[in-house]
Amino acid sequence: MPAAACPGPADPKGGRLGRCAASFWLALAFDAVGLSALLSGVFADVAFADLLIYGGGIGVFLSLAWWVFWYVGNLEVPPAELQDDVGLRPPPARPDGGRGAVSVRVRAFSRRLSAALCRPQGSAAGGRVVCSAAALELELQPV
């Protein structure tokens, strides 16, 4: 949905339709087209009546999404409730530096595996790393 269709919570409510007038009109259009196709399929004597019936039902069903967008776009939540629910306060400091426990363990395993398969050669500062044949087989090949 375009950003201009539903202004943010700081904007005043616009008119009788609320903030999301575009969603309201789209929902109404989908309902009208779907219902007219559905009723045309039921009452008109045409060869493709089943297509009209199913298409109309799908149109009315899809209008439900626009009604939900319109309703949700017009909800108003006080900032005090938002602060309690979605965590506008800064989160407490984590002992692992902001990374998850799984990430820390995977990184440690990767370092141990690399150390076991590859050994540095030459001086510590500028030496190159020589890997065993097993390490070279583990490298990912482009597809």
C-alpha cells in the first residue's frame, strides 16, 4: 500500500473515512465488482456463468484485505502503550556483545576448525597460511 494512502499517527484524522480513504474506496470497489459479477453469474443466462460466480466470490474475498488495511490504518494507540509494548526503551546490555549465543558458538567452532585444518607458516606478522588437502576440499565451489 502506498505511504501516502495512510498517513502516520501524527497526522490528524481526515474526514469521515479516517486516514486510509484509498483503502476504503478500493474495498468498496472490490465489493461492488465482486458482487455484480457474482449476481450476474447467478441470474444471467450466459455460457460462462460459473466463471462469473467464482470470479465474483474471489473479488469479494479480496476486498476483505482492503477492509483490514482500512481498519488497521485507522487504529490509534496512545504513545504510553506503545512504549510498554514494543520496547521504545533501550534494551539492556547483553553479555555477549549483542550477538546471540548460537552466533558466538558457531563462530568459535569455525575458528577451531580453521585452526585445526590450516597452520601459519613463516613469521607471525606476515606469514602465509598453508591449508591441508582436507581444508581445500571444504571450500565452496561456485555453481
